[in-house]
Amino acid sequence: MVEHLQADGEEPCVTLDAFLEQSNATAVRLEPDEDARALIPHLGRLALIEVAFPKFRDGRGYSSARILREAGYTGELRAQGDVLVDQIAYMKRCGFDSFAPEKSLNPADVEAALTRWPEHYQTAADGAVPIWKLRHG
Amino acid sequence: MYKYDEYDHAMVAARVAEFSDQVKRRLAGEITEDQFKPLRLMNGLYLQLHAYMLRVAVPYGTLDSRQMRMLAHIARKYDRDYGHFTTRQNIQYNWIKLEDAPAILEDLASVEMHAIQTSGNCIRNISSDQWAGAAADEITDPRPWAELLRQWSSFHPEFSYLPRKFKIAVIAADEDRAAMRLHDIGIQIVEKDGQHGAAFYVGGGMGRTPMIAPLIKDFVPLEDMLSYAEACLRVYNRYGRRDNIYKARIKILIHELGADEYRRQVEEEFGHVKSLGIDPPKAEFDRIAAQFAPPPLDASALDTIDRSDPDFAVWVDQNVAAHKVPGHAIVNISLKPVGGIPGDASSAQIDLMADLAERYSHDELRVTHAQNIVLPHVRKADLYAIWQALDGAGLATPNLDLISDIIACPGLDYCSLANARSIPVAQKIATRFSDLGRQKELGELKLKISGCINACGHHHAGHVGILGVDRKGTENYQLLLGGSGAEDVSLGTITGPGFDEDGIVDAIERVTDKYLAERTDGERFVDTYRRVGMAPFKEAIYG
């Protein structure tokens, strides 16, 4: 289920360093230059990973998201920051399932963006069946 | 040629709908130019000095006549009756209105074309050998491999906001006609134990820091190719520099890490990525490859050419290349008439080339990275008729690979990045050397001009290269010698202080005079340069 609004009353995210040093936190925030693979040993106890997009042009968070999903993370994966309606379809394909944009998005535009693509050429982290598989069964 | 199926059609249609919506929101002021910019760029739309420029993708440079006619139609209807073929085997239009862009993309979609990822920090149109499927020296047709990569890279969700643009070329012959090792990834299809696989060269490029791509993996089997490419890209997306636009290309990452360390990281990532099942089955490659089956050429066709018309014979010697099937030939149409704009063609010329392709070349055309057009599959018996038609349209300039077959970027006449004009310099050089006998005496001499350091005109890879710079507010041209984009790939060296527009033409003449004085039998210009070095040329230029 895709939501683009942040829920109230949730546990605040700690930084990656803080998470790795202590902690019994279940929510962590990953900056673009931080290695998503550092979280892999701890995925089982994480309920939320927030991936920061300080600038929409910085695409490192897309790789972070896929790496986390490919490692089996099943909790909430949130894109936070300069998250625009024209990026969220790709973000969803990389495994994000929630969005916390700095500037709120028009729900109709979000709906249009997420339903526009009938199929996908390549395998990603959203479980979509790629076109080549549709062609060959 | 590859034909879209229902899925390909649906994907392009979705993209047109998406971009139409984005243009609408931009025109309504709902998104800022800053937010719109990467979206329009990923649809090939640049904001240039005078207008929007639209770059249309020609995947691996291959077109049929219907598509070529659509390019003419767009030039006629939405532009100023001409288009400009580019070094990425694409075509661009210089005078486009933003509000027309969605309609143009719809027109393109109707003939299985698009402008997807012809710009932006994503994987760009895949380029290839313009003689693919026709060249006598290829081990296989590289285009099925390129098409596999095209589909994988189209709308790739992870790699659409890369640190910088990303260019891939695929060839399958030892003779490199696509500047393969000057790409972010250059792939050469090679054979090992009876199987074809991809040799990956990664981290080449031109721009302000030119680099020749090192070999990262000598043989990637077909069934691993997309996983390997994915691993190459993921390492780049995660670790490529984003602090400085001029250091953001993958070549800088690989240069800073070293090829060995980059390879280690890619191999590690590949070990992981390979488990994800992203590589399509062989059946998908076979489905694509079947569409590139060779045209039905009659190997018993007449294998001689009537050379009784001397002008025709000159053109045959210069512009016609050997085909793999006897009785056939590859026609190279020069878009470099003396005094013309390199790579430009009028709507009428584009239509004519489409007609010739339909009638004589099994409905196929190619765009070359040297900004020319190819009819890849013609009967030798038809060459004279083709030449006559081309000649009547100003398209029979017999100068392929000669000094006037110049690659030039649009330069300051069009481009908002340029520091200097390229087109007038190309025109002056072509005019100075217009005597065909003199050009032929100089032999193969690849001259390439860029109007700024971004090197769209491939000046680093020219046997003779020219780089336009801004020197205290006036246009100044630096001269480079000894580059090559072919299998003997090398980067040119700057001769010394630059020149003004007339000075650069004089300097080139001194260089070519020196070459004629120094060369030994059979040496091309670049061979002589490599043998004698820069010093004699420098002496000839600066005294």
C-alpha cells in the first residue's frame, strides 16, 4: 500500500551511526552517502527505513532501496525529502512503499503517476513481472 | 529491423502520455523550470540559445524508410525544414516549440520512434556500428545485443538519476566504427569457445577529461550481460561523484579507483545481482535476433560495376564499401557538401534518402556517428542509379573519411554551452580544401571540431581536432593532432597556442603540407604523426 503522507505518532528515526552504535531503535534514516548494506545484519528488527533525498537529482537512494529489498527487508521503506511526483513511480519500482515529500503532492497526480505504466521492461524490487517474461511465459 | 510488439507500443504510448501531462503542468506553472528540466531532458528536449531543441533517438542508428520520412515530416511541419544528424546516431531539430513537443512525440510513436533518454543523467540511446549486418568483418550483427540493452535501459528505475549521462556502444568487429572505447561502456561482441559474449570496456569518454576505456571484463556470456551491466551501473550510481558536474562521469570514478578496484567492486556486485533473475532467457534474445535476420540478398548478383562515368567512379571509390554478400555494397551518403553544415539534411533530402532505401536497400538506412547516412544493402548493379539520384539532390559528395568529411557540433550558432562557433570553421576548412584531388592526396584524415570543452564534436578523437574556446571574450581555436576514435584509439595532443578563425585554417594547411613532406608510402596522416611525433608539426605551425 502506497501512502504519501507521514503517519503521526511513530517512532522517530535515528541516524545510521546511532543505530549501529547502540541501539534498540526500530527506525533508521539513511543519508545518500551512507551504505545501505551496513543495515543488512539488522533488517529483522527494523520496522522503518527512511531514505533521504536532499535533492531529487541525487539518485543514490534508488540503489539503497533496491539493495535493502534485495536483502529481504520487508518493513516500511520511505523516501523522504525532495520527493516529487515525477520520481515516485521509479521509487516505487525500487522498493519504496511510502513517501514523505517536503512539499505535499497532489493526490490525483500521485495516482496518475503510479498507474501510468502498463508494464515494465526490467526486473526491479517491486515484484512486477518484466515484459520479457510476459513474452515468454 | 526490430519491430515493436504490443508491449513496446504500450511503453512508448505511456511515455508520450506522461510527457504530455508534464508539459501541461509546466505550461500551467504547476512545476518549476528546475523541476521540469530533468523531465524534458529525459524526453530529449533542450533549451538552447534561440529555441527548444528536440533530439530524437535512432536506436543503434537503424531506420526504415517510413521512419526516415517521419523525420522529414517533423522537420517540415514543426521546424525549419531541416534536421541535424548527430554523433550519437540521432537527429535533432533546432527550432521546436515546447507546446508542439507532445504532438511530435505522438507522430514519432506512430512509426515506432521516440525521444526517450536522448538526454538527461540516464542511460542514453545505445549506439552501434553503422555497417552492422552488412560489414564483411563482423562476427555477428551487434544490434540484437544493443536492442536487449535498449529495453533493459529504457525507464530503468534505479538508473534514471545517475551522477551524469551514460553512453553505451556495441560493436562486433575488430574495426571500430563506433568509437566504442570512448563510451561510458563500450561493448565488443567477441567469440570464445564457439560462443559469442560481450567484452566490457568501461570508463571511456571525451568531454573535458578524455579517457580511453580500460577492459574491465574480457568475456561476459549473453546470459549474464544485463546483470553485468546492472552491476557496472550500480557501482557508478552509488559511488560516482556528485559534488562536481565535471567530475561526475564514470571515467573519473574508474580513474580515481583504478580499473582493478572498480572491477573488484563490479564483480562483487555482479555476484549478488546475478541471483536476482534480471537476465532474460535466450528465447528473448532469439526473438530479437530473428528480427535482424539478414535481408534476402542474391549472392549471385552481378559483382562488377560499370565505371565508365568518371564522376561516378570517383564516388564509388570513396563512398562505397564492401558488403559481406557478393554483388552487393554499402553506400555511404556524405552529409558534408563543401560549404554546408555537417550533418544537416533538408526535408526533401531526407525524403529522397528514404525513397532510395525503400527502393534499393531493403528498406534500411543507418545514421553514422560521423554524421552521415548509410544505405547498407544495395546491389552493385543499382549503384549508378543511386548515385544519379543522390547527385541530383546534392548528396553525392565523394569525401567519406577525407578532410572535408568533418564532424562538427552545432557550436555557438545554436548551443547554449558553446564558447565558439564550429560550423563556420568547418565550412572554411572544407572550402580551403575543396579541391577533391588535393583531398584524395591527403587520404584518410578525420577532422573533428567542438565548440567547447564538452567535446560533442569529438575533437579529442580527430586525427586533427579543433577545440573552440573563449579567450578574453573572443573565439579562439586550439589545434590537436593524433587522436583516433577507431580501433587504433588515441587522444589528440594540443599543438600549442590557439588561433583565430582564419588562423586555424592556415595552421591546418601547414600541418597537412608537413604531412605530405614527411610521409612514407601508405602512411595516413595519423600514422606519420605517430612516427615523427609532434615536434616537426609544431615547427611547421609556429616556425
